[in-house]
Amino acid sequence: MVPPSELTDERWAHIIEEHCELSGMRLDVLETVVNPACVLVGGDGKLLAVREFEPEKCLVVVYHELHDDGFIIATFSTSRIRPLNRRIRI
């Protein structure tokens, strides 16, 4: 599995527009993709890289993997870990 390296400035601006609490966490987002605690199966061929960044709070990075690279679609933080645990782990 090859993690996505593509997080454009435009995509990052869109992410922090929707989730302003992540504004200083761009490196954390990239680290989550490169070194996740787990990778889960999302819908429509997407993958979810998950990593805890605060006690009982996870950073979730939704990405699409291509042949030897990929791109980040969305990112959010959540304390609702139970729904994540229902997904298939890779």
C-alpha cells in the first residue's frame, strides 16, 4: 500500500475552511497518512488513515490511492471512535 503524497494548497485551504480546528495541523495530517495507527476501508474505493492525536480523539484522513501515489480528499477529527471500529481494517 502506497500512501498519497498529494496535499495541494488548494485542497488544504478547502479542508481548513470546513474544519478550522485543523488549521495548524497540516504536518499532522501528512504524518497520519504516512504513519497511521490503522487504515480502514471507506466508500467508493477510498481509504481512511486514522491516528489518535489527543486522548480519545482521532485524526481521520480520507484519501484515494492510485498505482504508486494518491491524493488526499478530506480530513477531520472525531471523538466518535466506535463507528470507525466497525469498518474493515487493512
